[in-house]
Amino acid sequence: MRQDWEPEDLIEVWTLLEDDRKKVRNKSGATRLGFALSLKFFEVEARFPESAKEMPAAAVNYVAQQVKVPAGAWADYDWQGDRIKRHRKEIREAYGFRANTEEDQERLGEWLAAELCPLELSRDRLAEAVVARCRNDHIEPPAPGRVRRLVGKAVKDFGDQFCRSRAPPVTTWARRSNEKMRRVRADGHDDGGHGRSAHEVQNAKLRDR
């Protein structure tokens, strides 16, 4: 979330519309302000802030004026309890989203490794693609740190798959040679395929001279 907002941008993005006001009407104090800010933040980012510091100060002041709660109350919003879980569930449902799951993240990683990593080298753009896909599928994307880890794993998986696909196949000759060498090491001699010991083979060579 960018931190610098011009007044006209604040009005366009952070103004509470009639539906927004209905959602905050039955709330008060820090809860009212926290819900309103989370609602508008999700509208912009399709996710929730990771901490109070991620919320732009200009947005806090502007939304606080609209809900008639002091801007300082934002620092008192409860980030740990059941209330914020209910708030976030309500906000997701308002925008038709659902929380992401471990299965969603596994599918995203497989999609990145199979389809995007062969075409895109920038990890930043891969992360943006993850967020864009989640938005399109109406799934709340993982937190930014989790997205970076997901991208890193996908890049590694793609590299491993690429190396395996480029490895030369083991030929029939090579397999037979390996098997023969194993027999030699196990038996202590090479009978040349005729059932003779190494000593017998050596004597035969001397007789042939």
C-alpha cells in the first residue's frame, strides 16, 4: 500500500459510500474506525493490512473525519481478538471474497512453476501475478511476505524441474557397463563373459603370444 495520497486521490478511493456507512453504523469508537479503514483498504488491495503502520496516515485522518472518531483511536483497534476475525469475515463477504487456504497456496505455487517461471524472471512481477490471480478468483491473497516465499519456492521448483529435463538419458550401453563393473567389483574378476577366472584369462593371453 502506497503511503502518499493527494487530496483528490483520498476523496476518490477512501470516501465511504452509502453501503459502507451502513456497515459501520452499528459500531463505535476504535472499532468503528478500524472496520471502516479495513473495509476501504481491502477494496484497494484485496487483502488486509499486516499491521497498523501499513495504513496510510492521510487515509486514517480522512476516514476518521467521516466516521466522527478521533484518528488516534486507530492505535487502539484490536488486532488479536475474535472481533477482528468477524470484521474480516464480514468484509470478505461484502466483496465476494474468501480466505486463502494451504491448498490454494499449493496450487498457486504449481501454477507459477509450470506456467509463469518459464516466461518471467522478475520475482516482483511473479508476486504481482499471484495477487492478480487471487483477485480474479476472488480469493484473499497471502500476506506479502508469504507471497515472496511462495514465489521463491516456485522459482526453485522450476529450476529443479528444468535441470532434470535437460539431463542426458542413460543409454543401454551405459547401463550394461555399469552392471558389468558392479559384477567385477563383487566377484573380484572379469570373466569376459566365458566363465573363466582372471588368472585363466591371463594364461591364455600368454599362450597366444
